[in-house]
Amino acid sequence: MDDNLHSLPRRLIELRIEHADLDDLIDRATAERPGDELTMRRLKKRRLALRDMIARLEAQLEPPEPA
């Protein structure tokens, strides 16, 4: 059971959820506070880092196809 809590597929799901939440937060913040550039920059940087982590995990889970 404990192995399942720390598995790569579970971590991937958690990162995708966090990425989607950030997308929503960025959309709402843009509409509500368009002048808060520092916050937007930080949120977008975090979202980009999440996307990179997701891509790395997907590469680990899906072996490369033979040439």
C-alpha cells in the first residue's frame, strides 16, 4: 500500500492536477488583477516547472520506441 502512495503514476496524476489548478488560478488572476505582473510571473514559472516535471515522469513511464 505504501508503495502505491509514492508510485510514479500517482505522482504524475498529482502533478497534472496541480498544473490544472495553476492554469485556473492564472486565468482568474488575469481577469481579476491584470496589473499584478510579479505574481503572474511566479505562477507561470511554477506552471512551467510542473510541465517539465510531468514530461520527465512521462518519459520514465513510457520507454522509448525501438529505432
